[in-house]
Amino acid sequence: MTSSTHTCGASKNLTANSYTRTGYTFSMWNTNSSGTGTSYSSTQSFTPSGTNAGGTVTLYAIWTAKSGYAVNYSTNGGTPTSISAAWLARASR
């Protein structure tokens, strides 16, 4: 996906997101990498302010983890035992 050029004070739709991330769904663009800034949908109209004249505005992709994954274990000839919740919590980080 290439950068897009926007003129300060002029509205223009953002380019549709074409990035992918395994195990995640694209949620939105945001002016802050943590998602606490101003949010924009994939093709929402965007108007850079006059304070950014000649500058660069970075929009960060915000992702939501997909849920519902199943993990199947094969004992591969071994004897099955239970897995502790603490181990599962560490493994999911």
C-alpha cells in the first residue's frame, strides 16, 4: 500500500486499507499508535489541518485480535495430562 497525498484544509477520502495481519482484523486508522488519538475508518474523509502544511501526518493501523481459535494437542504416543491455567496464560502472551 502506498502513501497518499492530502492538501491541508482539503477533504479527501483515505485509501482503502489493504494491509493484513495474521490473526487480526483491521479496525481503523488512528493518529496515535496506541489507538487513543483521532480515529478514521478505512476510507473515511480526512482533512489535514493547516498546522500540518508541508508536513507529514502518520496514521497507524489499529488491529483487533480474532477470537475463537482452537488448539489441538496430539500426545504423539504419550499419555495425556491436564495443562495448568497458569501455563496457558503465559503461552497466550
